[in-house]
Amino acid sequence: MLFGRSKKNPIKIADKKVIEWKYATCGYCSTGCSIEVGFDEQGKAVSSRGVADADVNRGKLCLKGIFEHELFTSSGRGLAPLQRDNWHQSWEKISWDTALDRVHDGIKTVQDKYGRDSFAVISTGQMLTEEFYTLGKLTRGLIGTNNYDGNTTLCMASAVSGYKRSFGSDGPPGCYEDFEYTDCLIAWGSNLPEQHPIIYWRFKEAQEKRKFPLIVVDPRVTMLAQNADIHLPITPGTDVVLQNALMHVIFKENLQDNDYIKANTNGLDELMAEVEKYDPITASKICGIDEDTIRSVARLYAGAGAAMSIWTMGINQSTHGSDGVVGINNLALITGNIGKPGGTSLSITGQCNAMGTREWSSCSGLPNHRLLENEQDRKDIAEFWNIDEEFLPKKRGMFQTDIYHAIEAGHIKGLWLIATNPLSSLPNSERVRRAMQKLEFCVVQDCYEDSESNQYAHVYLPAGTWAEKEGVMTNTERRINLINAIIQPPGEAKPDLWIFNQMAKRFNSKDEGKGKVNFPDKAADIFLEMGTLSKGRLADISGMNHELLEKNRGIQWPYTEQQVAAGEAPPSGEKRLYTEPTTFRYADGKAKLIPLPFIDNNEVPDEKFPIWLNTGRLIEHWHGRTKTGKIGNNNKYSPIPFIEINPDLAFELGIKRGDYVRLVSRRSDAVVMATPTHRVPKNMVFLPFHFHDCANRLTLGLLDPHSRQPAYKQSAIRIECLDDQKAAALLSKEMRNF
Amino acid sequence: MFARRDNEPDYAILRNREALAENDTTNCYGTSIETVQSDNPLRDQSLNINEEGEVGDNPDRYKQHGFYFNADNCIACHACEAACSEKNDNPAHIAFRSVGFVEGGTYPAYQRLNISMACNHCDDPVCLKGCPTRAYTKFAEYGAVLQDPDICFGCGYCTWVCPYNAPQLDPEKGQVTKCNMCVDRLEVGLKPACTSACLGNALDFGVIEDIPENRSQAKVDIPGFPRTDITHPNIRFQQTRTTQREMTRVDQTAIKYHRSDEPLDSCNSKTYEESSFVPELDPKQGFKREWNLKKLLTSHENAHIAFTISAQLVMGAFIWLFLGSFFGDTLSLNYLSSSSAYLPGLVLLLGLITTGLYKLNMHLGKPQRFYRGFYNLRHSPVSREIAGVSLFFAGLVLFTLSAFFENSFFSAIQFIAGLIALVGLIFGGYFMYKLYRIEARPFWNHINTATSFIATGLVLGSLFVAVLNSVMGVMPSILNNLLLIAVSTGLVLEIAGLWAHRQSLKSAKSEGAASFYEQTTTYGYAYILRNALLILSLIMSISLLLTEHQSLSAYLVLSGLCLVSAIIGRALFYVVVIPTTMPGGFFWRNKGFVEHARETGLADMPQMGVVYEKHHAFKLDELIETIKTTSMNEKIDQFKRIFSG
């Protein structure tokens, strides 16, 4: 064997000289991976690794988590508060005191002039739960606007709505451990390996130990679809039809779990009457899945000892999003697949703390799944916060999507955007842009100054990001994870909690006639306050505290003070909801079986716009790319927007690999690069939504009637070839600095 | 030592090989898995990682290790690449490991196959053999092939010869780096960072041929993977799902892989046709013919064009002048050395080759380390080329100097110098050709490389002499005829070589077919122009010979034609070569996108993962510092090791 050098030099391997690892939870998706960031002697964050003994990720991280330490030094961070009178003027640097006063006065001015609800607050799924809770207290208890919502309306509203309709409360009933027990898994519009890589790994680990069938419902041949035992390439927006047809077969062939249905559900007759209309032959004409496959999937699912469904945006982001979730729940309920190991309906959540905002932000109601519509809930919270009960509205206000329509209509004049970027993330960007230009007072609070929505702000408040702040987040399996403040925010940027508390002081002052609402400074204390509020409720967290959360690498709710008193250690995983009979959250403890008539209101391809536009996520990017677009080792895998286009269509249109093309919808256009692939059918293109001034210039985003979530995934476009490729390349480049 | 945690998860811990059968001691190529026997002095030494002297206690330390890749499971999540770049602190444009993919089928029966690959730590590392500076070592420990960027002078030859694109030439730093097998982790019983990070349970690592639990295959055959006889790579694959008949690359490379229906012994494949997945042309961009002259003539390989053409010209002309000096009478060439063109000619030649050598040296990532080019005379054709050309250069200098003096002593000196130069010419010339006979670069790996190099010497060398002698007005018809015969012969040789090249490429089952496709489409008009110029030159040369026409203007026109055709031809030679690398992605590891990003300025953004090619200054201070800090003994030892290894 040839070894080369007889005299060997020392081997040099990069050594980042980490002297301390600090604990946090990953701030990207909702998986909730425990992460440790390594710091060198100079106190610089130089490395990230998965925490080996964390039940969720067991030492693993995806490529975004692996480079998460680079976030702290990424470009575009806001370093000082800024203000200006008009959005077309240049920014002026100001002190925090001036900025906070200006925001307080701005809100007051708008509210005094146009009424309390004319000022809207739009929050996020990106902050920490204590921050959500504090913001909720500030908004509901002191500012007093009912137009307060989060960007979770864009991703999880349909899941929330569907859970509420079926089970009487929000809250995903399953856990990751269910993969270890299931005998059949259906993934509805979920590209797990790309969207939630670590959950995918947990699934893969389970499947390698014990082979069970995987069924994937997705119009695109994703990696998960390709590796599925059965792939159902469904016609976009027709999931409800497929669900009804599956139930039709189950009832026809008497495969349902009659005992479970009888004991735990209401509404069977109405459901059976509706699904009777969806025989597989009729359904196959609508949803594009042949009758044979519908029957075999129904038998496989209903015949499995334990069967589970997971889903993501393929279901939620549709005009039938909430119905799709109910349909999945219906399937689970009629086969007795809720609350048992391997049998569940598990919404795979989007943002890192979408669950936290659902539980504690008071956006859609009051803390811990309390409802504004419920008199007792209003009374309890008003008493607890020490505010006037009548100050709270009796009905939830507008969703984020409707708030923008209200800005357009002139009903809402002021807006506070917190850690969200609607100019990129809402459908029909041009409409959003026009609306934002109309705002009389707009505050943007974000860790990034270069967030596109900041173009139309009058005040910019620089916030800390991720582990520059302390607090908790809840993951997909209802596990509460701790993030430590492991590094200071850059410049004068401050943790969101600090900003809310400073703002609260201004609204809480004696002049406002209240001055008695308590706002603790420390996240750990706020968490204990939340614990008190959670006692006896579904999401009971009264047994937890920050210290315990870090020690256990997260704890699934519920974990109660009674369990602590009884000496019961927190479960490491495996915690499910509705495991006992008739424990659903409706008054009688029974879940509802809800019939789902199908109304086809999608913008379907026609002669003028003959191509489906399907949008979705790439593993290397996070949402609007303000984070990952600046980290080379993430961004390089897809640095510019592109479409997947069927090679046969590309050939017909004369489009070659790597050509720029112009996509045109009834709203506007977008310039993207084409990559021909048979991942998509001939009448569809796939376009990642991450890029600013791109996908959402095209999307229509009809709203789901229940959840008000936009249907991002079903729009129609046409494709125009571009003769001047060079100009197109420069235009595409000009539209993004990252 | 790598800081191992107390609670490392099982998947990150290396399997122990002891459980395997004892007779299982050779790998699939028949080589011993044990790198050195137990009594070998290479045993029980420290790897000196970052100068720490500890010796790892891994019981399998002296067994060849390798990656195991289960293509059935890879989801292209890039976690392996990210973990690798995080651990090795690599900027976005450098990656020791990359995931590429091939795809096939028709919706929805579509299939994408992802392939994650780093260095294969080959049994027969061509990088180690090729590197002129001896920056590579194959360690007895784990059989790891490691490269030391502090030795490297950034010529990039290892990146040419490696069939897997493992060594990475950094245009910013001007040096090569590569996968180090995470030997620091191996020393403490942990699998490499990439393997431990895998989210699809696709990547594994261990003693070679040790099939992980739950896996059934250990083949060396997967669509896009080059044939194994070049280097005997230490990687094993599982890929049990039937692929589509045709799997296409998604990057710009015009290649697809055609499934062969007969199962083959992939360990012993010698040709592409023997592979289970035969590379074929995939004309992605159609057959539109283009000029792209700017792209052709402004590539980073221009230094090679300048060097090879100038060196070959000078060598060709030198032969005439040497023969004229000493065999003038017998060969009726005495006009050459006795004419007024002789001395200016020699000086001009010296100037030309100096320029070529300068261009070549300044093309290095670290030009001040030029002297390391000789270090690997034992194995590297590059070292031998450099040695040969240097010898030729030295001989030519002496030859030229002594030509200024007219006495028998200097005449003798000049004769010896001429012989030295001739030896250098033959040796250097041969290895100048040999170094391009790279298995991983099918476009070059053809006799055409030799015919083209010889032809350039014959044609341009002869025309140089002809023009010079014409200018000086000393061109007897016998010399005229001889020169024109040489030019015509050279042109015929060039044309014949190109014809044979074309014939072999057109039907090639290799990346050569894609190179030919590029040559005839992207650079189609330049290709036609070159061919036309060659034929025109031949017609002119033969016409001049037959009509015994003799004029400076005719020579100038002919030289112009030949020089332009030589430059275009050589530019094509460097620009359209396509290595047998693993398939890339649509953006990352796609040469097409890299070029696009550089052309449009997208590469200005560091997070694009694309940087510009650049030239590096000659750091004289570093050279002086090295000379100062290296003791005479070390210098002598270093010199000895050129021969001892």
C-alpha cells in the first residue's frame, strides 16, 4: 500500500476552541430540538450541536440548526430604534425612551381618533411564550384592541379551527413516539423530510425497527411521496373529497369502530348521510385518485391496529383547510384512532412557537385556550389581571388576513407588526403593499431592520432574536422547551419581553386611569404566573418551571402541580390527550363528527391561466429567508427563486434548464429560474414561497371560512418565456440583497 | 483529542469489527483490510492532531475504514454537508462533502436518487500520486488519505485527477483542502461528523466491507459513480430500489446514466460500458451552435494555454536550432545557426518560455511555493514535467549564453547544454502530455493530447524559425522546404489526432461525449473556425511547398492562421473538459450555475456559495521567511525525500 510521505507533519483539523456549551432550543421549526451553542474564549458563538439526551432530537440537528450560531452575527440586524414621519422619508435614530413614547402616543392618537379597534396588533409564532402572554396582557388588558392576531393564521389557523370543531379545544393529541406504535401512517400534504427533518428522522428510526405502511397524499412527488408505499397524487384542493370517499368505503364495508364512535362521538348520522354521496367512482373524478386506490387505502387505514395521520400546509393552506383537518379527525374518530399509542391525528406545526401563541397569546381569545365568547373565561382573566371585565371584547376580532382587508377598506389606521413580515408572507403582495402605504401609524418590531415590511413603518423597534432572550416554546407534541438567553442582543436591540414591559409601563400609568396591572420582569416569574392560570385546564403546566424544563429537556403538557405533589416525575415523551373515554373538551366529553360538503371555489386552471401554482418549503430555508438567506451554508442550496416545471411542458414552451421565465397570475408576476423535473405534473409548477417579491405576488389566497387561513397552494398562472435572459437575470438579482 | 461527551448517542459510536469472521480480511478489490501488519513500525504512532501527541485507543485503528451510503434512504437533507462544514469551519463555497442527485421517470412515477459523497480514501489514491508537492499522505491509521494545505501550492492537479471531486481548490485562499475522515473523532471511537448527523439513516461509516446492521448490500456501483478501477475507492453502497431506465443529472452536465440490465461485478469494472449505469449524452440545452468566444478565451485556464503553447513552440524551434548548430552540415541546415537570425531567435525563444513559465507559476494559488513542484518526482507526472521543463529551460539558457561566444570551448559547452535541453525536452515534453492522460477526464485521456502537443511544437516551432529567418532574409529554399514539410506534417498530425478524437468521443459512453457536445454546441462556431483554420493552413502550407513560393508575408499569414487555431484549440481543450465527478444539484455543485453567478454578479453575495476565480500575489516575504527559518539540514532532508518518499 502506498502511504506517501515518510515524514508526516502534524494533522491540522479545525478546532473552534469551545470552552462552554450553553443550552437552548432551536428557534426554527416546531420540532423543538434541544441545542447547545458553543462559545469560545472571546465569548463568540462558534458552534452548535444537538443535545444528546434530549428526547426530541436525541443529538441530531438539521442543517439550519447546525448553523444557528451564525444567526447572532448575520447581516441586517437592527441596532437602534428608528423613526420617521412618513414611510418615504429616511430614518432617524432615536433613544428607546423616545421610541416607546412615540409608539404609545401613536397608538393613542389613532385610537382616540378612530376608535379602539382601529389600531391592530399582528404578532407571530416566532417569540417566546412568556412574551406572547405579556403581549396578550398588554393588548387585551391595556391597549384594548380586538384586532389582535398572529401570523399563525397563515400556517396553523386551520389546524386550530379543525381541532376546536372536532374535539372542543385546540391541542394536538399525539406525540412523536406514536411512530413507534402505529400500523399505518397517512401524511396529508406534509413533506416531512424537508419541512421537519428531525421528526422525519424519528419516523425513519421507527420504520427501520418495524416496517409499517406509509401513505402520502401530495400532488407533488416529494421525497416522502417517492418513498411512500402508496402515493396519492391528488388534484389540489380536493382532500375533503378523498376523505369523504375513504369514510364512504369504511362505512360501506363496516370497518368503523362502532363501540368507540358510540361512546365518544356525536353526529354519526349526519356524517354518514353526507359521505354517502361520495362513492369512490364519483370521488375519483374530482380528486384524481382512482376508485381502486381509494378502496385499498380505506381498508388499510381502517384495518390497521393503530393508524395515525399527520399533516401540514397541504391541508391547512386551502379554502377547505379547517374542513380538511376535521376530515382527518373524522377518519380518526370513526376508527377509534385518538388517544392511543400509534393512533392519532397529529398536526405537524410550523413555526417554533406557533403552539405557544395558540396557547398563551390571547390572539384568538384569552390565555390557555380560554374564549372571549365565554363569560366565565372573561371574568376569570379580568380578575386575574386586575382589569375591568367590560374592557374585554365579547367576541374575537379580526384575523390577520381580515385585518389587511380592513386596512384596505380604511377601517384600520394603525398597525404594530411584531416579528412578522406580511409584505413577504401574505398572499397577493401587491394588495398588501397598497394597504401598508395607507397606514397612518405603523410600528415594526423585528430583529431584522431589513425585513421588507419595514419599508412602510414609522417607528422601528430593534428586537433580540432566538437565544438572545429567555423563555419557553411549545413544540408540535405539546412539549414546553426552554431557551436561555445565552448572548446579548447586538447594539441597542432589546428582548421583545423588555419592549412589551416598557410599553406596558406607559399604558399602565396613573394617567390612563388603571395603573394596577402587574407585569413581572423575569420570564421565569411570568411562567409561574401562567402556571397559576393553567391549573385544572387542558394545557395544565402548573407542575413546571424553567429549571425543570431544562433538566428534562422539555416537558409535554399537561404536567400538573398535583403530579409534582404526588412525586410523579415528568414523562420523557409518550404523553397523549384524550386517552380516557369521553374526555374531549365539549361539555358532554364527546367529540363531534362533522359532515363536510365539498364546494369547489378554488382558482382552478383555465384557458387564460392554464397552470396550477403550488407553493411550498425548502429544507434549507426558513420562511422569508431573513435568517437563512444570510447564512451561506444554508442559502447556497437555493440562493435564487426557481420553479419545478414538468419537462414536457418546458419542451412545449421552449424553456431550457436554467432559463429565467415570467410567471403571471391574475394578481401580478414573478421572475424565476426554471428547473424541469417530473416531480410535478404537466399542468403544475412548484414554486418555493421563501423569496421576497416572488411567490406571493402571484397567490390569490382565498380564505378558509372557518380559520380565515389563505389558500396559498391553489392558484392559477400562465408562463411567459423571456427573450432577454440577461435582463431577467439582473432583474431577479436586483430584487434581493439576500 | 476530540472532546467526547459522556452521553454520545449510539448512532455516533463506531462499531467494533472484532465480531466479524476472521477470514474476511480482504476488501472487494482483493487488498488487505489491515493497512499494516502488527510488527510494522508505522503502528502505534500518534497522529499528532493539532500537535497533540496522544495515541488513540481505537482497536480498529489499522484497518481501512470507509463510508457506507444507503441510497435507498437518502433524502438530500444536507445535514451531512452542514455538519461537515460546521466541524471543519468551511465557508459556503467550500465543502468536503456534497449531496447531488439524479432523477428519472415520468410523473408520478418519478424517482430522484440522492447521493452524498466526500473523499473515498482510496486504496490507490491518485491525488497522492498526482500532487507535485507531496501534500498528501495515506495514513496507516484508518487508511485515511489526508492532505496538508500548508504544503500545497494550489496547482489544483489533485482536483483534476480525483474522479469524485473530493479535493477542493479554494479560489480565495489558493489552496486545496479536503475531507479528513474526522480522524480526531475516530481516535475517540466516534463516527465522523457527517455520518453522525445523517437524518435519513443513509450514511454510515466503519471498517470497509463491514455492512451495517439492517443493510444487505456493499456494492460500489450507483448511477453517477465513476468506475472503480481508477482508484479502488473505499465506499460501499446500498441501492436496492429499481431505478428508472434512464437517470438524468440535474446539473448542467450533459450526461445521463442508462441502467444496464445485467448485474455486474462492480468491484472489477474496467470500462464505463461494464458499469451497471452507463453514462450517455443528455443534450439538455439542445443543439444550438454558439460562439461564446469571450467565455472561451477568458477562462481561468489561460495560464495553461499560454504555457503549453509557448513551451511547445520553443521546444519545436529549439530542435531546429540545435540541429542547425551541430548537424547543420549533414542535414543541410547550416543556414540556421550561421544566419543573423540565430541569436535573436534564441533570445526570443528564451523570452517566450520565460513568459510561459511565469504565467504558469503565477497561476498557482501560492506562487511563492513554486520550488515544491519537484517534491513528488517519485509519483507525480506534474513534478516530472516541471523537472523536465526546468531542465530544458536551464539547458536553453546555457545554450543561448554560450552561443554568444565563438570558440571551441563554448561550442562544447553549448553542445552539452543542448543535450541537457534535449533530455529536458524529451522528459518534460513526455510528462507534459502524460499528465493530461487522466482517467477521470475522458476528454483528455486520448492520444489526441499527444498528437496535438507534438503538432503545436512542429507547426509553431517551424513557423517561428521560418518567420525569423525570413525577416533576416536568410531563407534558402532547402530550409524553406524542410520547414514547410514539418509544418504540413504537424498539421496532418493535428488533424488526424482530432479526427480520431472526434470519432472516439461521438460514441463515447463517458463524460467525453458531453465534452464533445459542449464543444460542438456552446463553442460550436469556435470549433468550426478552428477546424477550418487547420484545413486552410494545411492547404496553404502544401501549396507553398508545391509552388515553392517563399515570402515573409506568406509565412506571416500562415503563422497567424496556425497560431489562432492553436489558441482556440487549446482553449477548447481546457474549457470543455468534463471530469467524471459525481452529479451535482441544480444550484449547488452545478458548474452551470457557478458560471451564471459569476457572469451576473450574483457571486458578489458571499452567501451565494460562489466566489470568483482570482490570481494570487507572489508573497516574497513568505518565501524569504521559509528560507530563513529552514535549517540547512532540513533543506537537505527535504531534498533527499524527493527521492526517498
